[in-house]
Amino acid sequence: MYVLFQDMLTQFMFSSIKSMVSTQLALQLARKFEKLGIDGLPVEDVYPSILDRYSEDILTVAGNYEKFKKKPDVARGAPPVAGTLCYLATFLAIAKTLLGRFRLQNYTKLN
């Protein structure tokens, strides 16, 4: 009975984390499962899939940057230099958000 419950909980954990919309939400959910402290729940097996999703996010941002860096979308009536600076500031904010997710708090879990 306990083994069946543990298997169902493990399947629920993996499916819930896989269905999360963002990497940040998936990471928060993994931390919540970890805080439950249930013996035999393989929470550490979830972190590599979250890291894969995180690398996909970074590649998407890098691809969008490369796509629009020569001719960025600027607001109508904005000078070209101001539009480019606004564009770069937006990408810098996105990159900082992405990089801030896996700082020191997750370094030990991912090694």
C-alpha cells in the first residue's frame, strides 16, 4: 500500500513539474516537494529536467537577441539609439532574471 502511494506521488511530482509553465515555477514546486521530506521521493531526479528547461530558456533568449540585434523593434517615434538602448536593457533584464534563478541556493543540488 505504501509503495503504491509512493509511486503515485512520484508520478504526480514528475508530471506536475513537467507541466509547469516556467522554469521558476518548476523550481519552486521542486523545493516544495523537497520540504515535504518524504523518504524515497526522488526529488533530486527532477533537477536535471529543470536544468534542461533552463538551458532551453537561455537558448531562446539568445536566439531572440541574435534575431533582432541588427534591427530591433523600437517604439514609434523613438530615436534609433534610444530604441536600441531600450531593447538591450530589456534583454539584460531577462538575462539577469534567468541567471538569478540558479544561484548559490541550487548549486549544491545540481552538482
